[in-house]
Amino acid sequence: MYSGSGFNEWEIGDITVLIHNGVYHLFHLIIPNHDYIAHAVSKDGMSWRRTKNALFVGDPGDWDDDMLWTMDVREANGKFIMYYTGLQRRDRGVISRIGFAESEDLITWKKTDRPALYIEPPGIYYESKKDNPRKWLSFRDPFRFDYNGDTYLIVCARRNTGPLSRRGCAGLIKLTADGAEFLPPLIHPMAYDDIECPCLFELHGRFYLLGSIREDIKVRYWFSPEFLGEYHSFHSDVVLPLGNYAARTVQDGEHLLVFNFFYAGTVDRLRVLPPPKQFDTDDKGRLLLKTYYRWQQMVAGSVRQQDIKDVKCLFNNPTASLFLNDDKWVCGSRSGYEVFYFKKPSTAFIWEGRINVEGMGKLGIVTDIDGDGSGYYISFDVSNGVVKIRTWGYNPNNFKSNFVFNDIQAGLFKVNEDRSFHFSLLSYGNYIEVSVDGIVKLTLIDYTYSGEFIGLYSASSVISLQDSVIKILPEPEEEYASQEETQKTIEAQREV
């Protein structure tokens, strides 16, 4: 996992990713100073090495002499263009503008006029420097979108009408030879303070707009049959669950990847770049989140269900039962909890299988638990279609509250008529990803537990496990590898 951390563990900010000649390039902010845009490279989109920083704040008096905020990097006409957000000390940093930089090789960047030095809203459609009742002007987080030979920027902006806490919109600018043409927003939901890090892409004949929402720290989306058409929501509009933020997409061959950083709750909490996911749609056009295609390429071995013999009952619940056959496990408890656990064959793995549920009780899987049952509990509610992960265990630091019980994340899934489903649990370092019937429902990073056991749990339910296999993954690489490896990656790109 990549965190970009130095003195603080939460230094990574908003991101953009570009793939060039087979090398993944990550550009991201440095929090809290916002004084430069960092650059890291990768051969697989998961293990990153820092390289030369891309851009720094301007000299005193420059329009961007205070802070640099969210950027977007694209290749065009044989060069690379960075659209970035700048703040000025003279404005006390509360006015954001969009500026430009160029590079020949993605390594060395120079600020430029294209043709203007920067873009700021003139008061048409959007709040401006003179019309800013919130006293903090949002005109930032540019994202480039090319359509029918024209170039547009989608930005985090605010309408100049309506309740102050509901003016957030996805602003639209058409770049011209003379500067910029301001257009009405792609969408103004009349619901949020800001739509941060907007991102637009076309998939299977529809246009999809992503936005990160500070109110609940989730990534939501809207869709339209036309780029400049009316954008709508499905009944469920969350595409990346709680803690995932600043999502941006990049095309990787036939795969549309989405990258984001993950953090929990407050601005000064640990921020990490998890592995990417992929986008697809269902037959109704709803976005689906799929696991990264490279995981299967990384599998180093597998352990089949029939090869796992040493399965134990953790709590010795007298109402529990466990039957192990080569092709099917059946377990449950009539009253109270029981955990049926076994040792992980590897610290990094993908555990897949099909679960069939009988009865109305509770059930799920556990991971990283210890001999006392402290670990991660992933519940599957097959009545209401809710999957949830929580940390659950013993708290040795407070005898008055000697337990840990924290819900981390939840997602929705479609309940099958036969109350069976295929699950996939991916554990890679501190990254946890859970899929139901091939769709990613939970994606998070957590550092609470690292026990050596995984398994199933039941409370007043009977569950069966079939077609189960554990695929072994290599150990995650450390972020801070040698600078020599970084230079090799850059030189290989330049040779291409």
C-alpha cells in the first residue's frame, strides 16, 4: 500500500493517475502543507516508488504562491498537460483558480499560459470572488474531458443561487483558443456543499459522473445518455463506500480502472492509496465495481477446500455442529455464536467460495482473528441484502469497556432466491476487499488486527460452504523501496 507519508501518516491527498508506455504515474497532493504535487511510478498500479516532485507553489506574489490543490494530468499533441488548482496568499487562500503546466516526459514540469495564466469564474452560473457568501470560493479539482473535438474541464464549483449548504455542483468549462467559455453545470443536485474531485467517463453508451462528497465521505455517481444531457441518479448512487475518496478513472487497455485514497473520518487520519478497482455496468446501466484484473495474475498457488482438515470451534458452543466433507462443509449453531476457524495458509490471499444459508440467524466470515476471537467479522444479511465489516474483540486498555465493536463499512447486495451467494475475501497487507457474486461491496484499509486465523461464523443459522479455494498472493512490497528501483522504472519508460 502507498501512503506517501513522512513525518505524518496522512500526507497523501487528492490524486490522478496516467498510464504511459506501460508505466503507471501517480500525482498527488501533500497534506497538510499543499506546497507541492508529488509524483510516484509503478509497474502494476499497486506498488509505488516516489520520483521527482512535479510542481511547487509559486514565488511570493504569484497567483499560486499559497497552496496547490487537486490536479489532472493528460497527454495531448505529444506533450503532457497538468491542470491544477492554485491558491494565493493575498486572498488568504480562500479563492481557488485553475492553472496549467506542461512536460515533455512527465518528470520535469513547467508552468505555462494556455492562453490565460489561470481561470477563475466571472460570476456567470457560479459563485465568484465578488459573489461568495460562504467566504470560501470553490473553483477547483479540474478534470479534462474531450468530446467531439472540443476540450472541457469539469470542476468542483458552486451555483450562485440556492441555500448555501446545497450549492455544490459539477461546473463545466469549454477551453477555447482565447481562454474559457463558462457553461451551466453538468449537474447541481441541490444536496451537497461541494462535489469534490469530479470525474467523467463514457461506458457502454452512457456518460457517468463521479463526485466525492464530504458530508458522508463516499463517492457517488450520476448518469446521462448524452454528455451535455440531464444527469440522473439510480436508487442507490454510492459507488465507493465509506472512507473512499477523491476517485479518478484511467483506461488500462480494455479495463477502466478507478483509483482513490482511503481514510477514516477526519482530515488528520491515516490516508492510503489502496489497489484500484474496475468499473462495469449491469443490464440497467448501473455502475458495478469489479476486482482488479491483476490479482489473478499474481496468484502463486492455491489451497482447495478438501485440503483443509484442521477446522476448529472457537467458543465450544454446545449447540454448534460442524461436518466436513471434501466437497462441502456444513456448520451452524442453534443458540449463540460459534466461529469455525482454521489457520491462514498465507498472510496475503484470496478466499473464494459459495455459501448457502438455512434458517433466519446470523452468519458471516471472519479474518485475522486470534485464539480469543478478536478480529474482523464480515456479516451477510440474506434477508435485507446487507454486507458489513466490523472490528470485534477484546480491549485490554479499558476494563470498564473491555471490548472493541466498531462498524467500519457496509454495502448492499442482491439477495438470491435460493439464499446462496458466491463470496470473495481479498486480504493484502492491511487492505481488505469483499465481493458478493463478483461485485466488490467492501473496500477498505484497516490496521486493527492481524491474527493468523480465518473462518466462518454462525448464530442460530446453518450454513454450507462449497467450491471453496484459497489463492495465495505474494507479500505486499514496502512503499519505501530503494531509489535505484525508482530510477530503473523511469529509465525503462524513457527508453520506450
